[in-house]
Amino acid sequence: MKFQSFAQIEEYVLSSGIQKRIVLANAHDAHSLPALIDARRKGIAEGILIGHADRILALLSGEGEKAENYEIIDCREDAECARLAISLGKEGKAALPMKGLMQTSDFMRAVLNKETGLLPKGGMISQVTLVEKGDNAGFLYITDCAINISPDLTAKKKIVENVVKVAGLLGVEEPKVAALSALEVPNPKIPSTMDAQALQEAWEAGEITGCRIGGPLALDNAVSPEAAAHKGVEGPVRGDADILLVPDLACGNILTKSLIFFAGAVSCGLVTGTEKPVIMTSRTDTPENKYRGILVSLLSTIKA
């Protein structure tokens, strides 16, 4: 099944009969906790809440929720909240660890811990933002916007592998990957253009499978057939990308937040490449964004 909107994903998850336990790290968060409450009320989740118990109780009361519907663990240190959440996920006491009100770096240290974390041997974790195109036209996948700061060519190949799995989860069989840079001509003075060219060549040589890769591509040539035609850009992805592989974290972060805050994009953020699904959204994401992250993560447990 190819999912064309978050509404379709929600319908599928709600009809599946699934109910998973989510452990929320730093649950004293007026954005994350309502998302989990929404999922619990719809019968698809149970909650373990880790953080400042007094603040958690106040938030639950404000949402009209009974505290006895949740397991609450009082914890005052961000790093310890993250460690507990990831440990519960690794031990199988919770299906999905979720980041609440804390720095991404604190949460990721727990995820990446070699002994207690969720990094598979030889694997690499990356982030992807799903943006709904609207009118049931599917999703745009943007990666990596939050974890890998300045990935080299080897890391970009693994990021592609990770995001192709996410696209496959949502029913895109051979996604088109645009390796982005500032222009569509390889230029040694702009290293991202050289990486993009190398990625397309690796795909052409059969070293990367399950997708099509074109690059380097400027953003307009990646998403607009008219712009690509006007500039005479050719290639396997021109003007019709499913996946935008950004050159570095700063570009990805600015691009996705521009779409969300200026264009009102309907979106959610995901972590991919972990042993088990992890829900990690931005601290400024709305409860609706975070709920969508829960839905997609739950979908991954159904499709596993």
C-alpha cells in the first residue's frame, strides 16, 4: 500500500488494532505529552512518563487525564531521563522511546551508547523529515536534518540506505533521490557537488540499489520539471524527486524549518537506522507534528 497522506497512515494504524507502550523522556512537555495523550485516547498507545513528576501531573490534569492511566517515573536529569527511556526500549519494556523536552544531543547520546543504546553493529543512525505534499500527492523526504552534521560520501550512502527504507515503508518502491547542492554542475570548489556526482555514479554502477539517484541538483531542478527543462537539466531524477538528500545538517535544518514556519508544511521527523523505532521530534514541533511522528513509528512496528 502506498500512503499518500498522514490521514491515510492514521486510518491504517487505527484500524490495525495495535496498541504499543511508548516511553516519553522528559515528559513534562506541553507539546510532547498531548501527542501521547492523543494516541492513548485513540487506543493505539500506552504511556510511561519519565521526568519532573510534579510538572507531569500538572500537565495531565490540565489535559483532563487521570494519572493512573500512566506509569510515571520521577527523574530530574535530562541525560538520565534519556538513558532510562532508551533502556526500557532496548529491554522490551516499552516498544517506542520518545524524546520530550530535551536537547537532541542528550537524547542521541543515550541512543548511541555502545552498551545500552540502539545503534546496530556496523550501522549508522540518521534523521528524515516527512513533508506532506498535499492533495493526496504523497510525501517529500528530506534527510539528514538533525543528526549527522557534515556527512562524507560514505556516510551519505548510508543515509540514502536509511531513507529508502522509510520510503519503502510508506509504499514507494523505487524512490527518486536528489543529491542537492547549490547548482547542477560538478565543481571542485563546492565539495557537495562532487559528492552528489559520486553518488549518482555509484548508483549507475549498481553500488546503491532500491532507488534512483541524480546529482548534483539545485533544489529547483530537483522538484520542478519546468525549472529543470528551462535549464536543460537531464538525469534520472530531474524535477521529480521523492527524497532530498541535503549536503549537511545546517542546510537540512534550515530547509525543513522554512517549510514548516513559513509555508505551514504538514510534517513529522523520524530517526532511522536504529535497532527499534525511536520517536525523535524537534522541541518546537507542535503536538500535531509529534502525534504524526508517533503514527509513522507505530506503522513501522506493524510493517516490521
